[in-house]
Amino acid sequence: MAKPKIIVCATAYHPFVGGAEIAIQEVARRLSGQFDFLILTARMSRHLPRREARPEGTVIRLGFGTRFDKWLLPFLIPLHLIWNFGFRASDFVLWGMDISQGSVAAAAAKALFPLAPLVVTVQYGESPDYLRYGRGGLIRRGFRMMLARADRVTAISGYLLGLARAFDYCGPAAIVRNGVDVEKFKIQNVKGKTTRQTEKIIISVSRLVPKNGIDILLRAFAEVKKEIPQAVLHIAGDGPERDALETLAGALGVRGAVLFLGEVPHDDLPAHLSTADIFVRPSRSEGMGNAFVEAMAAGLPVIGAAVGGIPDIIEHERTGLLVRSEDAYDLARHIRDLLRDPAFAKKLASAGREKAVRDFDWDKIAAAYGDIFSQEINAKKRVVIATGLFPPEIGGPATYVHLLTEGLVRHGIGLRVIPFRSVRMLPKGIRHIAYVLNIIAVARGGDIVFAQDPVSTGLPALLAARLMGKSFLLKIVGDYAWEQYMQMQNDSAKRKTLEEFQQGIYDTKTEVRRFIERHVARHAKRVIVPSEYLKKIVMRWGVSEEKITVIYNAFVRQGIPVSKEKARTMLGISAHSFHIVSIGRLVPWKGYDAVISAMAVIVREIPEAHLSLIGSGLEEGALRKKIEDLGLGGAVSLVGNMPHDTALHYLRAGDVFVSNSSYEGFSHTLLEALAMGIPVMASDAGGNGEIITDGVSGRLYRRRDALSLAEEITRLYRDASLRERYTRGGKTVLEQFGVDALLASTAETIFSL
């Protein structure tokens, strides 16, 4: 049986060697028994053969043998694949390595072979500004093109993965670092130390370009030399800055103590590292910094600047030292500290070596790529997810889709995610047309279009699915028409509960919204809802019961971040305060008007009571006025939106969490409150009763008026044992809402289509 093919699209390859080329070689060699690697690259020299069989695979060099060949790759690679495989081929994986012409070529090939999975590895060492504006914006456009067509992204550091997310990549992703031959460096290290002299040798391995900060190192070295005369500096590497750096060394009076080694063959690097005491590279930008890992593998303590992906490698004062960027004096101080404290240097070197062996071993890295290639090859269904939200945006849909991208690949499902934010800046109407076109472009390689709401993403997704002949799956977490209607009602007498809203005729805008969401829901092949309550609502829209699947949203268990006392200190909350917390949008159905009115009663009984409302929304102005009118400025705080971690600290600091909503489809915030160990009070609206068991895991109440709320909260204040019972009961609830159950049920639904 033929091995699956991996088509590697590389800007350069052997004998042109850099970090990306080494990674391809090491991974392909280790996986050559499992996959057939075909490496397509620019020829760039007439002396190189067009075709070469190597241990890791077959190398095909395209072009005319000039440096211009790499710019032709986006045309030459797709043409080569068409010529050799035909237009309908899909039995291979495209792998684009680095932010360069090779990966752009892989993305161009993906447009011609939509059924072939594209894996893009983000490897980049220049600054973010150069990525955005370099070469007249061509690099930015190329990067966006790669990400827009990728089925899977890997990055060699958390920093670079964050960069991919910042450029709107929302699909499955993983950090897969570049590696080091740790055994080779270890052997060289042992041999080299026996010939050491009395000098204190500082070494840097670097291309001599501005981003690597060798000028900063020279200035720091001049300061070190004043106090440690036996210090010398070895610089391995070459580049356009060499003459300027040699001149700078002379001007600083240290030229005689600086040895410019020039370009050093990679195989000779371990021998040079073995002579040194410290490795230093104060980069101005860095995607990962493989040179640091090589130095750690060689048993050297390392110093780097806290920029880019370097903090992924160096944990300050544990596996190395981090210094301030562009600060020669800070760098000099840390170099002196290591040279004067051999015990500390040895401790850092030992921990660094352990990290290199643990995290940067090529066998483990190749295995990670092997899993990724196998998952893409073996995907039985490919799903295009249309979503209005994706992290770092906050909200239940964002969390849900992120969980799917992380987990469904392990169930044999390939994913592409199309966020609505990619078109949000366009005028209304045009943005929805653009969104339909985006979904169509991606759906060419998919089986199912999965929309996360029935209106903003649902209608465009339904149109795209019908045009492309794909199955349409829909998730419904609420009634958009009702929410918009409620936000327009200033007269409380006209407000409706969700159940009441399902009957009657309303204004034209509301009726149009109702028609759209119901039309989209009825034409979905399957509908997923997060609660039995919502299932009943959607059935009232005319969707048959057998088309609706209830899959509870998952809660990702997190450790309690800090103690309650520390959380209060961090937030400036008095240790003696009885602290009430509520989180949500400031909209009418959340019932915050009644909660604030209840506080006017509560503070008479409990002077130390304080309410923190976290969130923002249309009612914020009215709620602030109510707080002022009731004289509750010192007892109620509208703290607005905040990072998720900060909101968790508020929950941890609280004595009771209140959810007074008249509607909740499925409240993820309730689960977070239970996880933070805060007693919960919730109205019996919507799906709350599917989370809270009254009297066991919290208080589930029916009456939402101010006086009833005040009575309920005061009762909890007076009964510490009741609060403790709710806290204990809440912990058991979380076990019902695991990620594994959500993924398994979602996968089962997808495979049923």
C-alpha cells in the first residue's frame, strides 16, 4: 500500500540551510517510513540538480537557477502539481513552512486542490511591524492568504501562534517547536570543557543584522570588560552589519577582546559553544530563537531579551535570564552576575539543559507532526464553522467554537472557521454578501456548513450551503428577534418573557428577524441547542423534534486562581464586606434594575453589603441613574467589561453570585461561579434549572422582584452553613458538563449528516 504523500512547499532547501530547512529535514527523516515526502523548492543555482533523492524524501527544484526563482514559486508549484497529479487529485497533504514564498505557493495550490488539507507552519524572526508593512505590504498579504486557506496551523512559539490569531486565523492550531539534536551537543560539550582556558568567554550565535541586537551586546560587553578584564566575546555568524559592528567594537575600545568568527557551519557550532561560559543574544525581535535552545543543549546558561518567542524558551532565573530590550546596562549587569556566580550559572545551565531535552527533542517534535498529518489525512468529515465570535472576543459562542477547534480533530473531523469579524468593517448588506462568498470559497473543500446562530451567520451560511450543495447544521443559543425587541422597549409594560414573545404579531423589524431565524432553523438538516428549555422554544418555531439535539455546553475546569482573601486584596475589596457579584450584559431581561432596588433594602440590614455588576450594555445609563437616585453610590459598583481572568477574581472574592435573568438558554457564567466556590442564587428562568438543583447546588427562585431578592440574599447572609452547603453541592454539578461529552455528542451529530 502506497504511503500518504506530504507535499512540502519550501522557499529554500539543502544546501541552503536555516531553521525552517533543518526542521523539514529532521521531521521528514523521522517520518519517512510513515509518509512519502516530496519537497518542492526554488532551484536558485544552476549547479544544483532539478531532482534529488535524499534520505528524508525527494527534492524537486523549480525555476531557472537564479535567486529570482523563489518569487516564481506561487506559480511554479501549483503548475507542477497540476502537471503531475491532475486537477482532481486530493490524496496528499500540503505543508507550507515559514512565512515566505513557499507557503504562499502552498496556499495558491490549495485554491486549485480544495480537498487537499493545507498545514501551515508559522516560523518568522522579524518584527511585527516588518510583517505588516515590509515589502510594501506583500508579506502581510501573503500571510493572510496562507492563514485564510489553512486547514491547520502550527507555530514554533506561543508568540507566533498569537500573531497568527491576531491576523484572524481561527482554526485548529498547535505549538510545535523546532528542535535540537541534544545528544550531539551534549557529546561536544563534554569534550570541549577539558580544553578550557582561564578566559571568561561570552558567545553569541547570530546573523549580523539589526534585529539580533549584536550592537547592544557590544555596548554591554564594554561595560562588563571594565570590571571583569578576563572577559572575551566570540561572535559566530556573518551578515551585512559586520563592518559596522567591528567599527563599533573599536570605538568602544574592546576590539581586541572580540573575536568575529564569521559564518560557522552548523555541524561545527557545538565545538564553539563548548568553549564558552555564557550564551547571550539580546534580540530586538525573535520568532523562537533556536540558537538559545542549542546553547542550552550544550550546557550553557543563556541570556536573552524578553521579546517575541524568547520567553517561551527562557523562564527568568530558572532556565536562563531575561533582560529588558534595548538596555545595554541591564544586559551588562546580568552578564556580570553570571560570571561572578558560577553556582548560579551552573544551576541555570542544568535546568536549561533539562528543558532542551524535554521540550526540543526532534523525535517528539516529529511525532507531533505525524499526528497532525495523520489527523488531516484520516478526517472523515470536513466542517466549515460560521461564527460571530472567536477568542479573544468574549462570550459563549467564542468559547464553544474554540473548544470544537481544539477537540474535534481527534474525532476524525477537519475544521475551518470563518469569523464574522473578517467582514464586520464593511457596510451593512455588503458585509453579508462578502460573508457568503467567504463561506463558499472555504466550503469547496468541506462537507458541512455549521452556523453558530440563525441570523447574522446563519442566513449567509444557509445560502452558501445551498449554493454549494453542502449539509447545513445550526446551533441556536437564544432568540435573536426577542432580544432585539426587548432592547427597543423603554416601556416595561410592553416587555415580554421569551415564552410570551412566541405568540402575537410585532413591528416590521421584529417580524423580519423572526422570519429569518425561523426560516433558517426549519431548513437546517439538524439543530443543536444547549438545553431542554431551548429545545421547546425552537419546536415552537416549527422545527420538528427529531431534528433537534440537546448538547449541553461544556465547562473547562480551571484551578481556583487565588484564595478569596488574596482576590479581595487584589481588587481592593474590604475583608469585612459581604460581597454580591453578578455578571452579564446590561439589558432589560437580566433583571439588574430589581437587583439594584434590592440593595436599597439589603444595606439597611447589612451595612457592609456591596454589589459588583460586571458587564456593559444599553441599560448602563439608566442603571447608573438609579444607583444615584437611591443613594447607593457606595454600595453598588458598575465595573464594566474586563478580562476574563479579572472576572474570575471577582467571583472568587464574592460571598454570593446572583443571576436574576428572565431568560437564560444555558448560562456558562453559572458554571464559572460554581467552579470559583461562590454560592449561587439564580432565577428559575430558561435553562437555569438544568444546572442548579434548588437547595442542593444553589438557590433556584421564582419571584424576581426587589423585595423577594432582598429576602433571599439576607437569608444567605445570615446562614453561613447554607452558603457552605451550596458551595459543596455546586462542585458536583460541574462533572455533568465535561468537554469530552460535548465533543463526542457533537461528533456523533456531524457524522449523522
